[in-house]
Amino acid sequence: MDRDQEGLPGRVHGSDHDDPNPGARPGRTYAELVAGPPDGLLLDITGWTADGIQTGAALTTKLGQFGAGGRALYNPRPVDQRRWD
């Protein structure tokens, strides 16, 4: 899903909680995070290589299985590279 072209609002992973505009910005490319603590957030993948997108990402989270803090591992879905589980 190309949030850059759709203009859909969505909170970007890593944006500050008090950011007046925590959503997608024009000219950027985003992947939608699915499942896990950051479910529903967008990940800015602008400038990532195809290999980097295929590899996935370990993201820091404020909430996790073992309490506050930790990492959530995401990989692209085989069907749609822009949505990560």
C-alpha cells in the first residue's frame, strides 16, 4: 500500500507523542505495520534498498510481551512488500 500516493493519515512509527503532525509526509514511502505492538503504524522506508525491505526490521517498542520496552520483529508479507507482519 503506497501511503504516499493515497494521502492516508497514519501515525508514523517513531514520531513523538506530542508531534502536531505525526502522520505520513508527502514524498516519502511507507510500509504499514501489521500485528505486534506497533500494529497500524506506518514505517518510513524511504531510501531503503530492495534487500533491506526484504530483510525486514527490528523496531523498538514501548510495549511488549515482557513489559515496557523491547523489540518487535517485522518482515514484509510475500504478497505485498508494503505491509509488514
